[in-house]
Amino acid sequence: MVIFWILILLGAVYLTKLIVGGAKRMEKEDTPFDILKKRYARGEITKDEFEEKKKDMI
């Protein structure tokens, strides 16, 4: 009977961590500037394009 309650408790802790961890992942969204920096870092846009788009955001 004790093992049963331990398993129930561990299951509850696991589900709580799963729910809280999922909420944290959903909070982090890239801003448009983050996306622009990533595109520049990957070489998808030139430095001039980067600077122009950065000015458009401000």
C-alpha cells in the first residue's frame, strides 16, 4: 500500500513539472529583432539589409 501512494505522489510531481516546464517553453517567443539577428547570422540577409530592417523596426 505504501508503494502505491509513493507512485501516486511521484506521478503528481512528474505531471506538475511537465505542466510548469511546458508553460516556460511557451513564454519564450522570439521578437522580430531576434529573428532579424538570426537571419543575419545565417547569412540570409546582408549587413546593409540588416541595418535597413533594423531602422524600420525603431
